[in-house]
Amino acid sequence: MSQLKYKRILLKLSGESLMGSQKFGITAEMLQHYARQIKGLRELGVEVTVVIGGGNIFRGIQSDGTGIEGVTGDYMGMLATVINGLALQSALESIGIQTRMMTALKMESVAEPYIRRRAIRHLEKGRVVICAAGTGNPFFTTDSAAALRANEIKADVILKGTRVDGIYDADPEKNPLAVKFDHLTFAKVISLGLEVMDMTAFTLCSENDMPIIVFDINQNDNLRDIVLGKPVGTLVSGKL
């Protein structure tokens, strides 16, 4: 077996990534794509925790102008992440990967409540842990949930899957002259005003020296290459 650089990872997936070419919901193509990518990690022996967003179904900010109270909207967003988590769980189990879904909001009929020690034990037994419902609190994003869970379970790295192949000095989808960074420090990200995660999540990672790799999740070999130590995407860490 190849030498692993990262043995325990937290994979952050956005809900929007599940939409594929649709404008809403979940596509079977993208769901199976992510399931196969995660299976590849497990076959290498990587311990995998997934935090998934819910923006393909509902975002808390969508409650603006609807008469839905902001806090209620945030809870609706948390429930959307549970729907996505159940979908990913089913996709993984359909290809032979053992999973446990854990939620920050209690709903024992569909998932276990999140308990740190239990989550770590599942990882040690080779199960993929899917963390849903964010942090269980309004005003916090799923980025914050990813940062929190990664630090709790002592992950080696947060892998943030996006549609672009790293962090640029401008939006590469809008500016063809945008320059990509291979490696940034936490301080440099702040000084340049770059958006990697929301500030709450980013600060939590910075204070605990939790490295973040931003990469293109849609390229088939990227996850495998990252855990094997190959240069993929942009690494954000405490030191260059």
C-alpha cells in the first residue's frame, strides 16, 4: 500500500455540488461520483468524516423576505443537510461502504446523535461518518461545522471540495487572468481578503493549526492524490 500523508480526513462537501447541472435537488450522477471517490479513500485505509451542506435544497439566507424568521430559516437549512446526508449514506452503502450518520440535532429515527467519542470509534472501525445538521445551532454555517468536527476528531486536514482547482486572487470563473496559489498561510489569506471559509470557521482552523486544502472535487483522482501527498489544489496552513 502507498504511504498515506493524511490518515484521517474531514471532507467538506457543499449541497450545491450535488445539483450537477440542475438548479435544485440531487442528481444521481453527482451522488454516485462522490460515493466512488469516498470509496477510493476507504480502500486506501483513510478514515473519512464528511460534513455536507444543504444549499441545493434550502439556505438560511433564503428566508429573507419570505416572512420566515432567520433562526427558523437556519434550522430549515440544517434539515436540508440531513436529507443530503441520508442520500450520501444510501449511495455509499449501495457500493459496500459501511457508514454512520450523526446529527447535531436529535432525530434518532434516522441517525445517531453526534457524540465525539462515538464518532472517533466509528472511524477506527473503518466506517465513514457523515455529520449532518451543521453545529445544531443557528447563525453557524456548515463550514463552521466542518472546522469544529475536524478539530474534535483530530483530523489531519480539512479537504474542501469546490468547482475550481484551488484558491485564486480573483474569481477564475469570471477573470481568466486570475492567479492560483499553491500554498498560503492563514495570515496571508486574511491579509489578502481571500474567501476560503467563513471567518468563524477560518479562525477556528487558524487557532488550532488545522490545515485546509481547497481543490476541485469533480476531478476523479484528486482526493486519492491529496491523501498520498501529491500537490493538488491550494494548501492553507500555519507555515509556508
